Amino acid sequence: MTRLSDAFRKDRPALVCFVTAGDPSPAATSAILDALVAGGADVIELGMPFTDPMADGPAIQAANIRSLTIGTTTADILSIAKGFRARHPDVPLVLMGYANPMLRRGPEWFAAAAQNAGVDGVICVDVPPEEDDALGPALRGAGIASIRLATPTTNAARLTDVLSGADGFLYYVSVAGITGKQQALQTSIEEAVARLKAATDLPVAVGFGVRTPDQARAIGAVADGVVVGSAIVEIVAEHGTAAAAPVTAYVQSLSAALADARKQIA
């Protein structure tokens, strides 16, 4: 987990970027991951495609369908991760997805396979803190961060449960809805980040609905990191196997905005 810790100790808020594994193909995903790094991403979230991605909006739902239609498997995803780790030994990689693909062979198998692939953290969207035993102990035993989600409806009592066993960073889902459809008001983000940071020493990264450099800059002025997913997935959908160059250009614009955010803080 040292890579994750280091990513949030840079001279600007961390840029966390999401793409769906296998979209438009496993080979193209590898090139897109390299493009994210070239653009300045500090943490990579690699989405594991699933048939019922309940937390995701239309863009990521469509990416899941495209990936599954061409037959992307868990083995393919782990291979992508392992190749990424060989090419980028210092950039943290997080698998994000749903319980079924992670647990169908058992938590120990998944944790060992993720560890072998060089994965730093896992976000399992549909395993609540109360069911941590389903996956959390296996991940922690393999040295992999169990990254938790907090939302606008997470009250103080619930936050205690969310933070129990959490590691890596806390992902604040800034809207009570699905990915990519709307953005929270900046004032509500500022209030939420202050509340979360008062409750934990973990870095707080804010996502859902972040699309523009201006949005990233504003959030980066108060949060430890900014998560961008749907906007990148839409670039991949538009450009397919030629997505690497436009992805790099877009991520560079976000990275520059976060550098400005830290200057504003200073």
C-alpha cells in the first residue's frame, strides 16, 4: 500500500482516473492505461466489467456491455493489471467492481490473484462494511487496501462502520445517484470533505460527476484527490482503439488544473 500512500503525498491533490477493463479490447486497455499515466494520473482505477453495475451511469454501463460482449474475463483483467505493474512499478492500481466476479472463486483466491498482479487496492461497490468478512480479511492478509465509499447520506454512526477496516483512501461519492449524471454543489462537497477529514486520517478523494478542469480545480482545493471516470470512458467510447492520444490530452488538462488548485491553497 506504499504506492497508494505516496500518491497522496505529492505537491498537488491526487488525480484518480477510472477506465473499464476490456473496453474496447484488453490490448487497447493497456494502451489507455499507459495514456492515463502519461497524462499525469496518480492513481488508476481499473473497472471489472459486470452484468449489473448498479452504481454506474449510462457511459460505464455501456463500457461494461462492450467489454463483456467481446468476452473479457477475470483472467484478462488480471493480465492487464500484471502488465501495467511491470510497465509502471510506482503507479498505484486499484480494481473497482462488484462482488460476484471477485468472490465466485473465493476471497482468498481473488486476493492472492490480485496480489500476484500487483494490485494495490480494491473497491467492491456492493459489499457493505457490515459484510466485510466476505472479502476484507483476505485483502488485508494479502497487503491490499480495502477502499471504502462514503456518500452524502452517510451519517456519523454509519461513517464509523465505513471507516472500520478501510485503508488506502476514502472515496467520497459526492452525489446520491449513479456515475456521470450530475455534479454536487461545491458547497456541499466542501462541507462533506471537512466532516470526513475530521473523522479519519485517510486521504479523501471526491468523485461522481467530475468532468471539467474547473470542477477538478475547485474540488482539489479542499480534497486530497479527485476521481474522474465517466468522462474518460466516453472518450474511449468515441475513439475506440485510437483513444490513447485524446485520453492523454484530457488527463493532462485535469492534472494541470489540480496543480493550480494546490497553488491556490498555498
